[in-house]
Amino acid sequence: MSLELKAVQVRLSEDAYEALRMIADVNDQDLGEAARLILTESLLGKSHVVKVTAERFARATTSGNKR
């Protein structure tokens, strides 16, 4: 089963590009694959934090403090 992947283009600073190249080399990946994995991990992690924060906020504002 293969996932449908969406195309995205990004522009990186020279430092970020060199870091990506180093990571890709160490992991024996091409630049696109390394970038996809790093970006996916970061996006899913950050979106999880946003979801958990929203759930906590919703519970805090609706639990028992009604006067």
C-alpha cells in the first residue's frame, strides 16, 4: 500500500541546506527523502502539541467553573 504524497517546494538558507545534505548523506538518502522525513516528523509533532493544547484549554474552560 503506497501513500498519496503531495508535492511541496521550499527554499532553504545555505546553512539549512548544508544541514539537510549532511543528514541525507549520513542516512544514505537523497535530499528529497531526507527533507520529507524531517518535515513530516516536525509537522506531525507540532500538530500534536496544538491538538493537546486545544483539548486541555477546552477542558479547563468547561469544567465546573460555572457561576
